[in-house]
Amino acid sequence: MERGAGQDGEDHLPEVGGPAGERGVPGEPRVNGREPRLAANPVDPAADPDAPLPDPDDAAWIRHKPPFYYQPRVLLAFLIVILFVGAVALASRHPTWPPKAQCGTPAMASSTDHVKKGYPVYWAATGAAGTYAVTFGAKSARMSGGKLVVTGSESMAEGAAFVVRQPATLTGCRWIAHVTNPFPTGEYHLRLFRISGDTATQVAATRVDSDG
């Protein structure tokens, strides 16, 4: 290392660093009597030296990219899935009314599964051509003198079950009609019976809850 002469005539080594507590990089000589300055954005020695430094004018969300599930496209796709699932669930709970005519297995349906006392309940019966009858609030029924007679009521109907439609021929594979709900709060059923001679056989039912 090259030595230099001081004012007192003695040889001195170049000053390094600065007094205790001052900024400086140990081991680096002063330049023009000043401490060397660190770069504003020091590069990590382990990083790629050719990698560009972040632009301080960039928005924070650009420099710090959020997780993929926070990205607008992902959130929009998630929302679409939720809406689709909700629509399917709603459609399954409230099927299209009225149901289409079906000439296969007999079925009963109502326009709603809840109704207040004194309000109408719209119902539909579908099935193959034949003779059928409909009851409301009945637990069982039988034929007597060519008519359907209720022989048992559902527990909450308190003996008030009745025949909505006496035996008749189902034409066009579908009936659509309505009946007034006479029951207090409770769970009831519209039941479809197939009539064959003096025999009445329940073949379908749909639940209707009275809200009183």
C-alpha cells in the first residue's frame, strides 16, 4: 500500500471509515474527505445483478402482486359459480309451474309448499289415462257407492280432511285446479288415488304446509 507524507513529516496510511458513530463502510477509504454513500436501492448480492430494480413510481399493487384468489377474474368466476349453484337450488325447491303433462307414472304437485289458512292452493295431477280422485288432509280413503270417502285424517287435520275431486277420468294426462286451504298451522298432503272398480289406491302425494 502506498504511503503518504503528513504535515508533521511522518508517513500516514489513508484514512478509512470515520469517527465512531459516523456513517461509513469499514475498510473503504474516504473520497475527498467524505464517507462513501450507499446506493438508494442496494442490490442483494445473491440476486440476479441484471434484474431491474422496482420503479418507485409504480403502484404498490404492481410491485406486490396479490394472491391469485384476489385477482378480479378469479373473484368474478367465483361469483358466477355461486349464482349458478343458487339458481339450481332454487329451481329444485320450486319447480316450474304448472308441470308438463306426463302420461307415465302418476304424480302430484302444488304451486307452493306453504299457504295461509283461507288462501287457495293450486295443484296438478299427472299420469296415464285412467280414473282418479284427489283428497286434502286425508290419511286414507275408500270407495263407497261409487264415491271416494275419507276414512282417516292426518293428525293436524282433526277430522276435517275432505275429497277435493271425486273419481273422474284423467284426460290429456293432466289436471290443474285449486282448493282453499281450511286447515290451521300444520303439515298436510294432497293425495292422488287411482280408482279401479271399488278399490282406491294412493299413487302420489305432495306436501303442503299451512301457515295458519
